[in-house]
Amino acid sequence: MSRITTALAAVLSLASIPLGAQDLQKGLDAYEVGDYTNAIKEWRPLADQGDVQAQYHLGQMYKYGKGVPQGYADAVKWYGLAAEQGNVLSQLSLGRFYQFGEGVIQDNVMAHMWYNLAAAGGSRWGITSRDKIAKEMTSEDISKAQGMASECMSSGYKKCGD
């Protein structure tokens, strides 16, 4: 009897996986037609549960003010959650926010760190942005940013310069 119960529990837990993906897709479909209210309705619960794609998309909505008041601080929050799960696009966005002081205090070391992480994740934009901002930094600051990126990666994105 316990085998049947275990098997049933496994099947039921797997059955819920496509529903999450379906909600993400419903949000994408709504967003694409400008139905931002329903996009948020689909993505917010997923983002609150740690879904990296939903967090990234909410960051985008706040960055551009789509269906929500534009708010860089809110965008940084959602991008930060996704970036700390290795989302390269969120890491790039955080680099830009720190580079230009949007939603955060301007900080080239933090910008370099996030660009470096995006570069390590395979982003050409991360490489280009990191190398460009490095031209405005001292060698000590670059070394600090590189050390922070290394610590961030080795900690599983738990110690990312905060």
C-alpha cells in the first residue's frame, strides 16, 4: 500500500510542474498583447515562490513601467532575486543600474561585479560592459570587483557584494 501511495504522490507532484510553466506562459502571452494586469497576476505568485523567469519579467515590468508605476528600486529587487539564481539577463540589468545609479547608489565596483558574473554566464554584453566600465576604474577597484564576483559565484550567489 505504501508503494502505491508513494507512486501516487510522485505523480501528483509532477502533475503540478506543467501548471507553473503554463502560468508563466499565460503571463508571457498576456504581456505580449499589452494585458499587463493579467501578466502580473500570473507572474507574481510564481516570482514569490522563487521562479527565476517570473522574477526577471517582473523586473522588466518595473523597469519600463508596464502595468505598474515605473520604479527602479522595485526592478532592482526582482532582478536581484533572479540574478542570485544565476539569471544572466538580470545580472546585466543590475550591472547597468549600478553603473548609472538607477534605483541604487551609483557604484562601478558593483556594476563591474554584476557584468563580470554575466560574462561568466556567457554574455557577450557582460564582457563588453565589464571591459568598458573597467576603463573608468582603478586597478584596485577592478581587483575588488573581481574578488566580489568570485565570492558571489563560490557562495552560490549568497554573498554578492551586499
